[in-house]
Amino acid sequence: MHCPTSNSFTYNSSLCACNPGLLYNPTANTCSPFTVSGADAFFVGTGVDYSINFPEAILSFESIKKYTRSQYVFLGATFVVIVIWLLFCVGVRFGNVGDGRTWWYKIRWWISRLDVLFATRHWLDDQTVVKKRKTELGGAFSIASCILFIGLLAALLYQVISKRTIEVRSVVAANAPDFTSFSNDMEFNITTISTMSCSNIQNLGTIHMGTPGFLDFRTAPLSTFANFSCHNTSNGPMVTLKCSNCQLIRDNFYTSWQFIDLPNIPASAVGFEFNLTSRNHLDKKHMSIVSGILKKGSNMNADFVTFRGKDPNIFKFNLFPQIYRNEHDLKLIQPLFHEFLPGSSFVEINQLRTSLQNSSNGIVNITLHVNFLSSYIVEIDNQNVLGPVGFLADLGGLYCVSIGLFFYFLVQLEYKFKRFRHEDEVMRRIRNRKKAQEHWDKLRKYVAFTWNRGSLPHENGNGELTSCCSGILIKSNQNEGSLSKRKQHIRKDSISFNKKVSMPDDKVSQKEWSDDVDNQNANGQQPLCSAVDDIPLPPSLETESGSETSALEIQKNLQDLYEYNLMLRDELILAQSMLHSLTSNDSAPKGQ
């Protein structure tokens, strides 16, 4: 290697090496530190994935979960929405309702229509018939109750999805026939992070079973247990051991290999990476896995070290036989990383230079130790935290809490403020008066268009009207005769539903009519028509004082007005015929 400008040193006068813990990058010709983040240090797979697998295009629960780490997010959002809604309901009460045509009245009216939960639970006097009453207060609290219920339901669903089951593990004693049923395909991958290659490896091919010094200790070729190979990767040489349909009988077995110095390629490493997997030989859908990256041992305080020397670097793994009862008795061997015992390593530059110059230290020794825990078998099963009955019970409890909380607020407000007890009467009175006015306007227009030849008088305008036939008024388009002229104002409130209808002074009308007749007789003219005393007054539109006008009373009054207008129409037709007859006589030649 060409010596980089920094983070390197020379040995044997012409060779270069990186400082302890630094890895050489031949492309950039630099020595960079080998670092490991906390998330990449270790990873342990459970073997069986219990999460609900929604299609990614429809719903990605993990993407939602990262924004909702707990139920407090749902509860906080629910509280904010409720406060905003209640403040809005309070704010609209400061608006002027007017005659029922303003936006403030419309908003307040629709808020009262939203009273779907407390419509029959308002304040009631003793011995009063229960009736459905919708108020602004009830509408505001009804929607607030719904918001609270939806928020609590969302939190409940989050809990059900994230923590819907618990894993129950039980340990049972095992015997030899139990282990023969564990037929797993296992793979061991250990990568030595360095600038070495598979050319530096040696002494790979022997497996040791049992404990050295005891009667059960055995040595056998590694090929009798697994197929082994070495592959060069970007991080360094990776040793792979594959065992198909493994039959694990011995509790302990280990194997070792070494990396030695080659010309211009010293035996050194800055870390290790391991990956162990296990699959069922017949059902390969599920997999148990453990993986991780190591750069130092737990008893080493240095951040950056270089591994080199005779002392072995020992990787200890435990294998647990597990039976998943909830997955049709799936049998998997779970590999677990137990311990890493670091071998010879160097922290200081001078120590590493001395080791590189000494050929006896030109070795990196690695030992893979596996302990098969054959005394017991772990049985795994799942239990639902919340079943259908429990979910419905929780759902009903959330609903009762939502309704009961705001019902308590409703009762307290109506108890302390009397005007809240019957506030719906004010809104309904304004609406009834508005509807009655609209109906009267329609009737007035209908009468004007039907019996006044389509001439609709202005609301506040004055018209030249001529009296004829017991108070029936027609327009005078000519100045002939001595008919008296008078002005009549047509107002919207000519009919009141709370008082008797007041007609113009009959005595004044009759006096004006008699004066017109006398003037016509004195001038030798004949009146258009004579007074008819038998035409009745308009029907009385009375209601009981202090009570609200019902729809039936309004309908009955309108029917009376309609019948009275029919009678006036007949009189009007008779007056028109008489008027035409007199007009034709006046226009005829005097000699006829």
C-alpha cells in the first residue's frame, strides 16, 4: 500500500499500515476509522412475524406508527379539537340573531339541530311531559361527546393493533427423540473486517464436539457437520458454514481458523460481522436470525483497536429449540448471540508497529463456539389481550364515558343558569315568526297577482285608489266624476297572529262613501255601485295569549282568509260588470 498522508505509520522501513482501529481504503488512499452505530450493533429476529400484513398500497401501519408513538397523541389531538369546537360555539353566541335572517342565527340554529344525544335529557319541571327539545347547549355538547368518543376509539384501536396479543413462553423438559424432530437448515456467516482476503486463511476444516478433557470430547472433519467456504467481500473475507437438515446431538461444538501474514498483506482486523439464520427444513416461510457488528469487547475501553496476535477471538452463540404452537407446531432453532471474548489487540501505534515487525505475531485467531441448550424446549403460544367481547365492552365503556361527562356539564349549566333551561323557545319563536312572515308574503303576492290584474303594489308605496262596493278598492285611471280619492298603505304586519285583526275605521269609511254618493246625486250622476252592508268583516285571526302559534292554527287562519277572498272575488266581479254597464251607457250617443 502507498502510505497515506495522515493516520498511518511505517514499519520495516518501507511498508505502511493504518493507525489502530483505522481501515485502509485503496480507492481514496486514506485510512478512516471503523465506526458502528447503536442501531447496527445487534439485531435479533423473533422467527415469526405476528404483525398484520396490510397491502402497502392500502395501508402501511409502520408509516403511521412512527407518527403516533403512543396513545397520548390521540388523546392530545382529541382534547384540542374539543376545545376548538366549544370555543366556536361560545363565540357564535355573541352574534346578533336579528329577525332570523342573519348568518349568526343560521349557525346557531344548525348547532341546535345537532343536538342528537341530549334532546330528551334537558331540564324539565316537575310533572311535565317529556318532549324532544334541541338547544344550542345540547348541540354543542352532543358534537363534543362524539369527538371525544372518536378520539378514545382511535386510541383503543391503536392499542388493539399494536398490543393485541402477548407471547406466552413455557419451558418443558426434553429428551433425545424431541431433538430428532428439529430438522433445520442453518447458516453461519462471520466476516473479518479488514484488508485481508481468503488467501490469508488457514486451518479451516476441523470441528470439536464436547468439552476438552472430558470423555465426550470428539474431533471430526468439519464437512461431516456443514459445508464451509470463504468469500471475499468489500469488508473482508467471509467464512460461511451451511448445514442442511441439521441434527444437533452434542451440546457443545466449536471450530477455529486463522488468518496469517502474506507479503504486503499483514494479518490484522478492526472488527467482525456475524449473521446466523435458521429455517425449518420443510416450512421455509419463517426464519430465526441473529446478526450484529463488533469492533471491541465489553471489557475494552478503547474506541479504536486493531486485532492481531495469538490469543483467539471467541464468538459464543446459544441455540434454543423452540416450538411455535400457534403456527401449527412450527419447530425452529433460535440462535442467540451470547458473548464475544476479544483476543490479542493493540491500541497504541508503537505496539502495533512492533507486532507487525515480528513474524511470530502475524496471525488473527478466530473461534466459533456454539452451545446447544438441549435440556429444555421452549414452547411459544400467543394469547389475545382483547377478544371480541372485551372490545365491545371497552367500546361501550368509552361511549358511556363520553356521554356521561358532557351530560354532567349540561345538567350543571342548566341548574345554575335558568335561561339555559328553555333557550330553545327563543330560537323556535324567531324561526316560527320568520316562517309565518314568509308564508304571509306568499299569500299576499298570490292575492295581489290574482285579483288585481298582476299589479303588485310596493311595500311602502302609495297608490291612487277609488272606493267602490263596500270598501272594495280599484285603481282610478281617469279624472271623471266626483269620486273621492284616498291613499291606503299596505303593510306587512296587516295581520298579527297574537292580536285580533284591526280593520280601518268603519265609521270613517262609511262616511266617506256616503259623501261620495251625495256628491254624485247632487251632480245628477248615478253612483257606480251602492254600499252593501251585508258583506261580513274579515275573519278574526285570534290565538290564545301567552302561547305559541301552532302550524294548525296558521293553517286554519289561512283557510279562513282564502274563503273570505273568494267571497270578495264574487263581489268584485259583480262590481266590474256594473262598472262596464255604466261606462257603456255614458259612452252611448244622447239620441239613442
